Amino acid sequence: VQLVESGGGLVQPGGSLRLSCAASGFSISDSAMSWYRQTPGNEREHVARIASTGGPIYYADSVKGRFAISRDITKNTMYLQMDSLKPDDTAVYYCRVLLWDYWGQGTQVTVSS
């Protein structure tokens, strides 16, 4: 099982980014999957979850209406579309596959002018 995040970077407030989580060793349709984020000195925050059937089933209140979780079965990849970004969204973002409780290595998102 391997998860590789990508798509992070530096963006201005109000901007957008799309994170990707490429999976290998399993099919993403086998399990619910989630995005988390973490800032230094804080616990990981659960940001969004997508069901094994493909529908979004959870968004943190802090990202509702701005972030959208999705997946592409043909690419075995999960996504997090992040719009209207705020400085408070700055964090390392991680993807997780729930069935095996496996995490990716993380990708840094920095929202700053």
C-alpha cells in the first residue's frame, strides 16, 4: 500500500489549489479515504472524507463550501479541490486510507501574500 500526495505549494489568499493522492497496491474503491492537515505543535485535523462508494461524507466546518473531495477510479487517485484559500489553511496535508490506516507523506500548502 502506498499513498503519494502532490499539488501543494504557495498560493495567495483567495486562490485555489488541487491536491492529489495517488494510490498503489490497492483500489481506492475498496475503502473510505480522508484528507487531514496539521500545523506545527497541533494535532492532525480531519478535513474531508469520501466513502468507498465515491460520495463525500464529511467536511470540517472550517472548509465547508470551499473544499471539495473527489476521486478518479481510472487513475486510482483522490483529490482535494481547495478554493477561496485563507492563511489559516496553511498546513501539511495528508491523505489516509481508512481500511488499512495508512498515511501518505504529506504535501505543504502555504497561503500567504
